[in-house]
Amino acid sequence: MKRTIQLLLLILILTACSAVKQEKVTSQTITIERNSLFKSEDFQSQSTLSSVALNDKDAEVRKMAVRRLTLQSSLSAVAMNDTDSEVRKLAVEKLSLQSTLSSVALNDKDAEVRALAVRKLTLQSTLSDVALNDRDREVRKSAVDKVTIQSTLKSVALNDEDAEIRKLALKRLE
């Protein structure tokens, strides 16, 4: 009789544990599905914003889209291809992709856009190239301020046309 009571007690405990576990699994499933739904909606929203940022005729509308855009691939396309420098600046501000920042720093026609890209860059090879070759003194100055390659700093200290940039390079030499 004692054994039967123990078995019944064990069965009740196992049943209760199973019910709690099932409830927990169901709760987790609902949470996962809800998160997936939000991600799906976010993806659709980002897709729409990307389309607007890349294709709208009006620069102000493109700026609004870029401000809300988080997709690095779309921001890269805007930063490298938009016809309006203000739109490109907004995209560069939100970029973290070093390859795109490098391309913008080396190739953008607007010095302010290039300078902004340089301030976000960490790639020493690009910073070195910009410090040695950019046509705008402010862009070169920003690059010299970040570059750590000693040979670049020596070359800038010896050859840059701007005395202030030469001084900055001398200060940064180890």
C-alpha cells in the first residue's frame, strides 16, 4: 500500500512537471513567432526605405528614408551613388562598412563627404593614401590625424604643401 501511494505521488509530480514544461515551450514558441513577425515587418520596412532612398526623385524624400535606413548594403549604395552630397553625407554618417567608407574617402567628388568618411575610417592603407594624395587640405588633415603608418607621416611631414599639415605629421611621428 505504501508503495502504491509513492507511485501515485510520483505520477502526479511527473504530470505536473510535464504540464509546466509544455506551458513554457508554448510560451517560448509564441515569443519566437512574435519576434520573427517583428523582424519580417522590419525587413519589409527596410526594403521600402531602401527603395525610396535609392530611387525617389526628390532629395528631401531620399534624406528622410536614409535617416531611418539601417541596411548597410543600401546605405553603401546611397553613399556611393546618390547625386546629392547631403544625401550621401547622411548615408556615410550611418555607415560602418570600412570598404564603402574607403571607397567614398578616395573617390567622392565632394570634400565634405570625403572628410566625413575619413573620420569614420580605420583602414590605415586608405588613410595613408588620403593623407598623401587628397586634393583638399581639410581631408588630408583629417587623414593625417588618424594615420599611424610612420612612413606616411614622414612623407607628409617632408612633402605636404600645407605647413599646418606638415606640423601635425611631425607631432604624430614617434
